[in-house]
Amino acid sequence: MKEIVIEKKQPKNWGKLAEQFDEMSDYVVGPEINREICRKLHEEKNLGKVIEFGCGTGYFTKEIINNADNVIITDVSEEMLSVAKKKLANFKNIVFQKVDCRETEFTSEEFNTILMINVLHVIKYPAYAIKESYRILKPGGLLITIDLTSYDMTTIEKLKLFFRFLKKMGMPPIKADKGNLSPNDLASFAENSGFIIKENILIGNKMKALYFKGEKK
């Protein structure tokens, strides 16, 4: 594979959004899909040693902490990590680190579970994140990704989503890959990295999210 230089610069306004990000997210995508994601995560048990990439404000992290032995919570944004530390201050089995999920310094086969929520559709070169996840997972370990997607949404709902996003957050970030990830897209990324697909479904009503679980061979 041709080597690609990963651009790590964040959107200029990302830090300013951190304190109000959860409220804006509920406005843009609706609380229903966020509640559905929380419900799915809460059902995940016996996660062992976990790393979460792209934790944001820790909105979803709380759903898995009690089902894990310990959790390393990461993001590329120091502002987001600062908010997450406040929200998750009562939990003792967590560590916070600034990490880019596409290129880490963790040792191979270190984690039982990797969690990524709303990460793959907002970064360039998402396949790199999948490959790096495979490297640092133990054999039999799980990669769990959940990504909001416009795939299988009606044209009207897509337009409504775009204008809500524009109103609250400005122009969407520039991506090397499309934002409407499909189950086939995720299957391709995962299988090319060696994962066995355990679950790969769409959840949600008007707003959709891809829920994916892959196991390291």
C-alpha cells in the first residue's frame, strides 16, 4: 500500500464546540438515535481491557464502563478530553490519553475490546483505523464501531440533517471518504484487515447508524 501522510489538524472551531457538543448532537441527529446507540452499548458485557477511540465528551463511554475491567479513553481533541474528564469524574477504572486512532504507540495484542463511535465517517483514511485496531487487539478481541450515516435515509431527511448540522456546527469536515458509510463499506474495511464479521446492521428510524462488530482471528 502506498504510504499516506495522515493529516492530524482539527477543525478550527472544534474546541469551541466541546462544551456544547452533546446538546448540539441531540439537536442535529435527534435524541432517539443517541438513545438507541446507548441501549445497544449497554447490552455489551465482559469487555475486558477496553480502549475507546474518539471518545468526544464521553457521552457514550458511560454505557460500557461498568462492563469493562478498565478503559483507556482517547481523542485527538484536548478540549473534548477535558469535557469527558468532567463528565466521567466519578469512574475510577479509566485513563485519558490524546491519541490518533490511525497511528498509535500501543503494543500489539494489548486490548480485548476497541470501541469507536462516530469516528470512521469523520476522519480521513478510516481503513487505517481499522488496520490499527486489528494490530492492537488480542486474538478473539472485538472491534465495535457505531457510525451515524445518511445511507438508506430519504432525500428529505438527508436535507433536514444537512441544514440542522449547518445551523449548529457549520460546514461538515472535509473527508477523504464519503460520509454515507454503508454496511458493505464497513465489511470491506474489516475483512481487508482480517476481521471476522460478527454483526453489521443498520439501526434507527429516520436517522440511521451503522452498528458493527468484528472479531480478530
